[in-house]
Amino acid sequence: MKTIIPAVLACWTLAALGGPVLGQARDFNAYPEHVARYLGRLYDADAQPLVFREDFPGGFERWQTDARAALRTMLGLETIAASVGDHQPVVQLGEPDDLGQYTRQRGTIETEPGVRIPFWLLKPKSDGPWPIGVFPHGHDRRGHDTTAGVYANAAHEKKSLAEDRDVAVQAVKRGFIAIAPAVRGISADGVPDLHRRHGGSACRSHLMHCLLAGRTAQGERVWDMQRILDWAVRQPDVDARHVLMMGNSGGGMVTIFTAACDERVTIAVPSCSFSSTTSEAGFIFHCDCNMVPGLVKLGGLPGVAGLIAPRHFLAVNGRADRLHSAAAIERAVAHTQSIYEAAGVPQRCEHRWGEHGHRFYKDLMWPFILDALQRNTSAR
């Protein structure tokens, strides 16, 4: 009997099941006929007024202005701003540890009253100013520790290094100031799932409370990243002309949405997260906590990524990642590349395949990042 895959996957850990099987080996379109017809109506092209097209009224610039404003509303950023009022984020830093080539120190930032996001700050010991990188993580309660090279034990360290997950360490060794923040609703200040009302998933519980208040969990994450950037770009040793954001899985989603909303991000590199929001038949690829009501109006994630143009964008996916289908990824890449073509900078949008699963691919990412950094420097 054929197994029907649930319509939403809980989180990235499912990628570990089943070994190195190509994502497209799963049937992401196995809906009964009446369900397929219903989803077809939901996702019909007529329900997507802000999808970019060559004949969009007013052209590329008008589309980007309208779509970015709509996205901010969908994310609930105005709602968050209204509830925060005149709160000014407070940053507290611990004493730095000398790790030879760089220093690392703990920090927290109060992005909303009573909401404190922990982070690690890594700095080169050479003379600055330096470009800055912000590295949000995915579904991993130790995610910001992993990113910053802080390990619970030898097994944690071995797995993290084997999958290139210490991206903040990689960055600081390449001359970046690196910030590894905890991601709200995944590892920091989430709403616990009392009595397993939401399947025992804290990220789902947090999402439901956000939606009740007219927010989204993704919107809160974008808000937090923007408040971190507000603080970071004012530091005297930061070259604010060069801002990298990179994350895997849910961290890649935070990367895409933040870069779409905040033009200070000059290089965006999502890993194992970029695809069409749904399969051809409507299967939702991402965890519930990434839900943004109305996103279909923009054509889903490819449209969001198009808002990053004309800045540098690299999406990396693993061929053995079972959370997405290759067909949906390639469809998404084609749409986002068409937007970059309309912006006149097709060379700034790339997609690369890693040969393994749901992880980082530093050998694919850093050449693109360093080239983009050089190009940005040369253009000024």
C-alpha cells in the first residue's frame, strides 16, 4: 500500500531518515483527486496578483516596491512595531575569550520588552573594519552554539564539522565579524507547547500564538535579525557596506525573508531551504513555523527571493535532501533568475547542488561569497 506523505513536514530532522535518497524519489503530489482540485483553486495563478511577470504594470521597480510592502504586511512587521512602541533594544556583552586567530564572546539583545535573544560575537584579531556576517540557525536548540563552534561534546563537534555547520567560525577566519544568534521560536524565547496541544512542537506552538496576535513567527525572526543589524552596523569596527546573511534549513528561510525585507543585506546564502513553497500539486515543503499567510499572492518563496535583487543571492541544496523535490527547486530557481534578469543582474543569482543531504556546503558557498564581496568592493 502506498504511503501518503503528510502535507507538512515537522522539521529538518526528518532529513536524517532514509539515507542518501534523492528528494524527488518521494511523491510530493500524491493527493486524492478532489483534494488536488481544491488545492489547484487555492494556488491558481489568478490568486497571485503580485507574482513578478515581464508585463507587470510599472515594471520591475514597481513590482519590487509593491511586493516588498505586501510582504512586510504579511509577516506582521507593522504589528510587531506597534506593539513594541518606543522600546530601544539593549545589548549586553560578556568578556571575550581569546581563541588564537579570533575572539568569541556571549551577548544578548532585547529585541522586544522582555524578549532577549542570545548570540555569539566572533571577531578577527587583525585590524578592521571588517565585513559582517549574521548566521541564523534552523531547528536545533543548540543551533547558535553549533554555528559559533561551541560544542556540547565530542560527538556534537564531530557531526557539526563533518557537515560544515560552524559557519560563524568559517566566517571569522575569512575576515568577517560573525554573529551567531539564537532564532526565536526554535531555540530562544519560544512559547512552550503545554499539554502537547500542538503536537509537542514548540515552534508550532509559538506560531499559533503569533497568528492569534496578527504576527508570524517568521516576522518575529526578521524583526530580531533587523534589530541585531541596527546594533551591529553602528559598531566602529564594522564595514556596513558588506553584510552577509547565511543559514541552513530554517536559518535559510530567515536569511531569505530578512534579505528580502532589509536592503542592508548585500549577500544572501540560504542552504537546503530554497524551493517553491509548494509542489506542483500543493504539498508544503517547509515547517509550519515558516508559514506566512497570503504568501501565495507573491508566488511563494521564489518571489520573496526575487526581492533580494539586485543584491547577491546564492541558493544551495543537497541532492540527497529528502525535504524538497529537485523539480520544485529547479522551478523556483528559474523564476527567481527571471527576476534577476529583469533587474539587469542575472550574474548575481546562482544555484548550486551539493552532493549530500540537509547540511552546509562550505566549498560551494565561500567562493561565491568572497567573489561577491570583491565585486561589491570594486563597484564602490
